[in-house]
Amino acid sequence: MSHPSLAMAGVALLAAAVAAERVCVDPGGASCSEASDAALSDALSANEVDHNRESAEACRHFFCGDAAAEVALPQMSRHPLGHGPLVDIVEGAGEEEHSIYVTEAPLFSAAECDEVVALAEAEGGGLPSTKSGKYRIGKAWVREMPGVLSWFNGALETKLYPALAQLFPAHVSSTAQLRAHSVAILKYNESHPATDVHIDDALLAFTVALSPSSSFEGGGTYFESLRAVLPMGQGMVLPMEQGMVTFRPGAVRHAGHAVSSGLRYVLGGFIALADRVEHVRRLNERGNRLLLAPSPTAPELEQADRLFAQGLRLNPHCSLCHANRADALLRLDRPAEAEEELKAQTALLPLDSDAHFSLGVALRAQGRTAEAVQAYQAALRLVPRDFDAWVNLAAALADLERFGEEADAYEHAAELRPSEALPWLNLGEARLSTGDEAAAELAFRRASAAAPTDARPFLSLGRLSARQSRPAEAIDLFYQGALANSEYFDEAKQGIATARTQQGRLSEALADFESAQRMAPNSEKVRAAVEDVRRQAAALARVEAGLEDRAAEVCGTPCRDVVDTSGYAVCAVSWADGCGDAPPPDGFSAASRVADLCERTCAFYLLRSGAVVDEASGEATETAAGEAAAAP
């Protein structure tokens, strides 16, 4: 729902916050001396130091100074954004400046763009793969590519800076104040298709289309706000032909729309202003640096939380502050407080799928799983191809024992990333929970094909084979898992021991369980299995001493191979059921069981069924070991 007065309300609330807290920030972004809150005053002073240092640093690489006299701009299409939340509020900026502008004719020639792309590929190391939120794209910094930098500085002076000054006069007092904060060439293709929805780290930004639209399928720039002010499905993605430029406020939420084939190159520039300190953005940047540390400590997370809270004091409608503060609070294991921040964020940005996703995380952390499911579903209604949202939805549905829905969610995730083992593995487990063993096996085999060096698919297939009384196949799969990754050797050994038990090979099963116990000495499950199998193995050895196989084969297969392949349960199968119309050996009938023909090989079956008794104990042997160890 849009709020026509939101931008002005933000200004009013900022003034109220300033009055209440005596935090003074003038329209140029400088902190005033009356600030009574020492921590906030120190933070604002630190912002000014960072701002001045970065402004000077920008001029070491990029053009700074009076740009060319006002140039005649090509015809522009203007796309009003409505009144969405901003990061740093610029007084005097009306609707015209809260808009996206797109040139209707190229600002740069096709030959010029092609040359920039060729230079970027040569100087930028092929634009290496770089993480961008949930995606990866090709990226190289312009300041590190001399040829591209030379061209870009000329473009700043003659075209880009004059255009920004004309389009955003409330922001730009003079082109001499413009500073290229960060500029990169980006490459999209089928394997690096898109970016998350995000905002840029500066007051102003532009995108230059360097590729002809005929060189790729999909692509363009997605603008979230347009979805709120235009009919559904219209105008959300703004395509540009080669050489065209989009100019916009940096706080506009946007994304690189997915490329399905071909190559798309763009130049993205974030532009700051030397005479305007972006205090709220800088507070968020400093907090994010703490969050992005390899292993942030609790005090560092608490400091990040304070920085984001200070940003909200300056601008209560800063959705970025709410999102970042929620991140810090979740890491501090304070999900109820994170929930409040995320509810504020979704109120400001109801189309922000990431906010709904994070709300699901906060709700699930509080044990409110059904509500978490609703939050993940809200995220997926906005971005149906969000892999992480499907995975988290599936996990929440599993908590609720809604296994059919869980499986459907993992299937969506697997379709999005078929080369990853995790969704296939979890899909297999979900299918098992619904009783669909055939679908589970198919999913596990897809996981194995996706990650042939991952032990987990082999172990899952081994457990399934054991569950289906296919112990010989299970043993082979467990060994393959151990060979794929030796870290899973103890788990593989437990699986092998379980399968050996199914074969009635208890002395070998005992050796495997004891091997597993040496690798996992603190496992109560393995300890119990060792004791159980040791007792049963002793009883079996005494019983076997008095038994012999009365036939060499069953249906042409040796007794030992029959039981090894199908497990001791096959000992209950009759000749007629197992061999059909083939005549049984002399002395046996169609009703004779495998156990009647292969008494010694089926000794464990006979012992468990009570058909024979261990004289030493005077009773039949109980089961337990195999089943206890078979659990994943």
C-alpha cells in the first residue's frame, strides 16, 4: 500500500527526532555542536571524517571539478517512484527527483560501448565471479582498469555529471561537488544471471547499458517501487538499448533482472556529494562492516545494533536500518526484537521479499513455526524463484510434520539448483517420510549425480537399501560413501555393520560396530549396538554348530548369496513364491521355505523366529542391534 505523504512524513519525523534527542543535522548533512547524546555525536563526527577522507580518495581516481557547461540531454522518460522510504532525506527533493530517468536515445555510441567491454575484459581479468547477495555476477572495478578509467572520466566530465546536475538540482549544488563513490563493470550470463533487490551506497546512481539487447535474453533492471505504482506486470523491468543510461536516487530498490542466455554488460556508478554527508548510510556501512567480519563477537554485534539504532533516530523510516538491525539481533539470539524490526520493515516495504524471509527466520527461532511458514510463503509470492526461501519453507513444514508439502517445497528448490546435492538429499528424506521410497531413491540418486564426491547421497542410498532388505547393495553404497569422504567413515561403518546383521553375518557385523566405536567412543547408540551384537553373535555361533545347509542352491543361486543379497527375511519365503514353477530339490516341496533348504545360512533367522533355541541361554535371541544402528 502506498502512502502519498510518506516522504514529507519522513522529514517531519526526522525533525521530531532531532527535537526530542537534541541531535542536530543540517540540510547539508553536517552534525551541529548542540548534540547532547555523546555516542551519537561521536558517531556523526566519525561519519564526517570518513566522508572527507573518501571524498578526497575519489578524486585520486575519478574526475572532480567543474564539468562541462550544461549539455543538451537526449529525450528522457521519467518513471515516478511514488513515496517510498529513503535512507538519507534530502530536503527540497520533490517527486521529480524521486524518479527514475532513462534516456530514450543512446548517450554513448555502440562502437564506444563495444570498446569499453573489450577493455574491461582485457584489463579486468575477464570480470571474475563475485558474490552479489544470493547470486554471483562477473565484476571488475573501473578504478583498477586504466583504459576503462580514462574513458569513464571523460564521460563523467562531459555527459554523466552534467546530466545528474540537471536531473537532481535539490541534490547537486554544483558538479564540482559530485564524487564517484564506487564504479564497476558488471557481466551477467546464464550462470551469473542476476542480483538481489538492493539499494546503492550513495545518494545518486546511474547504469550504462554496454550491450545491445540482441546479445542476451531476459536482463534489464527491475525496480521494486514500480510494481507498487503501475499495474501488476507492467513496467517492473526497464530494458535499455546499448548506450542508454538510467539515472536515479541511490535509495531506489532495484535488481539486475535475470539473464537466461547470452551476455549482458553494464556499467554501474554510485555517486556521492562532497558537500553532503550521508549520515544514515554511513552508520549502516559501519555497522555492516562489523556484521561482515569473519566471526563477529557479541560486543561487535551489539555495537552494530547501536549504529543501526542511531540511523533510525535520524530517520525513523529507514528500512535499511530496520533490516540491518534485525540481522544483528538475530545473530545475538534476540529474535523477538528482530521480529519487531522486520515488521516495521515490511510495513515500509511490503514488496521486500527478503524482509518477509527474515521475518520467517525470526518467527521460527521463537517456535512460532506456523507463522514462519506464512512469512516464507509471502516471500515466495513476491519472488517465486528464491531458493533459500523454498529451503527454509521446507524445513519449517518438516517441523510441523507436513511432509508432503515439505517434499513439494524441496522439489521447487531442487529445480532451481539441480546441480546442488542438498535439496535433492532433503527431498529424498521428505519422500521417505511420506512412504514414497521409489521417489526417495530417485532424489538420492540425483543428489549423487550432482555431487559425486559427497558422501551423504551414498549413505542415504545405503540406508534406504538396508531398509528395503538389500544388504549387499547397501554395503557397497556405504563403502562408496566412505571413499567419497573419509570424515563419514564411522557412519559408513555403522551402516555396513547393520547390513551385515541383516545378512546374518554377526561376527563381521561385530567387527564393524567395534571399528565404529573406536571412531565414535562417546556414542551411546554404537556402544549399545556392540553389546547387543556381541551377545547375539555368541548365541549364533553356538546354534550354527549344529546346523547344515540341506541344499546347495535356491533357484540356482547359492544359499549364502541369496541371504547376502536379500537379507535374512528371505529365509521365510517359500520355494513357490521365490522360484515359481521350477521343481524343488528332492525331499522338498513347493511350500518349503528358504530356511528349510539353507538351515545354517538362515541360522540367525531361525534363532530370531524362535525356531531354534540357544541351549546356553535356554531361549531365542532377541533382536535390536541391527535396527538400532540403522537410524540415520
